[in-house]
Amino acid sequence: MDEADQVTSSKPKFRLIQLTLNKLAALYYATDEVLQDAALLESLASDAFVQEMAFKLDDAIYNGDGSGKPLGVLNANALVSVTKETGQAATTIEYENIAKMYSRLWARSRSNAVWYANQDIIPQILTMSLAVGTGGVPVYLPANGAAGRPFDTLMGLPIIFNEFSASLGTVGDIALLDLSQYFIAEKGGIQTAQSIHLRFDYNEQVFRWVYRIDGQPAWNTALTPFKGTNTQSPYIVVATRS
């Protein structure tokens, strides 16, 4: 703009995101005799239940349908699903799938993005190759080959193997996600309580854990870039290969 020209105003558009706290709860019964005889049982059970609640939350953030639980990224309106390759065999992952997923990741997400994958895909990654003429070259080579632990990275980004990703060949068996683009609301952390009254006549004590939380993807639609033809998103998967 030229000197002394009036600045043109604009009004950015916002959408309303409503997060309603849902309740994730666990209940555990233990007899007085068990608690007396197994000194570490109470602390071990507490650790186990907290870990399981963390797993249930991870699963909801990944797969949740939003009904009584967080809306997972796999059900996000902004999810980008990369099509499989022509002639690609069922229950496989090819280098071209990975390259295309990486190319559809929103550029600003590259510093935060992480691969999440089912452990069943490990053989696919370790034997992945890129066709060159009539032969091919491997694309995932750890520094020490089979002698050392492979780097848990793919395209330079961390890869986390887990139990909540889908089975090999199904949407979500591997996903490239930037979870900084996911909103979470929680209140008070995990609340614990203990009672001897609920089953007093059974000589049992009851332990309870409650966590109030909700979440949903920050993006409502994939981004059409200022220049370019392919939409981009912080949530990328590859289509079913079955």
C-alpha cells in the first residue's frame, strides 16, 4: 500500500468448538486379606489402572467416535486419506504410501508430527524398497544393519508403535499426526477414592479412579494451499489395502 492509504480491514471467521467433559472411570475390589498379605498390591493396582486409563484415552484420541468420549483424529473432518498404489497387494505398506503421506502433511506440522503405527507393520518397514530400473534399493536402513536396534524414525520423524492403531492393511494401521493440532479439556486430573463401606459385609475395600476429559481435532477441514493442488492436514492416513 502507498503512504497515507487507508488500511483495508478484514474479519477472520471462527467456529464454535464445544468440549463437554466425559467421565473415564475404573473400579477395583480387593479383600482385606489380600491387602494385608500383599503389601505392594495397592500401589501396583493403582499404577496398572492409571496406565490402562491412559491407554483408553490414547485410543479415544486416535479412534474415538465422539459419543461419550473424545472425537478421534481418524474421525476428523480434516483427515486426509492417501490412496493406495495401482496394483498394490493387500495388507502391505509401500514406500510410495509413506512418501505421499509425508507430502500431504501440513508444512508447519513437520516439527511436531509423529508416526503412529501398529507393530504388525514392522516387517513391512524393514523390507521396504524403492524400485530403480529392474531392481530396487532399501529405504529403511539402520546404521548397524541387523546388528543394532533400528532407528525408530521414518522420514526423519519419530515412529511410535502401539496397540490402538488398526491392523495391517486397514485405515489407521499407520498415521502421520501432529497432535499439537488437537484440543483437550480436562478438569482436576485423575481423582482417586477408597471406601470400606460399599462392600463392608464382604470384607472388601473398593478403589475408584475417575478422569473427566474431552477432546477433538482443532481442524474442521483440510487445507487447500495458497499454491498447489493437493490438500494438506495435520492428520494423514493411507486408504485400506485389502
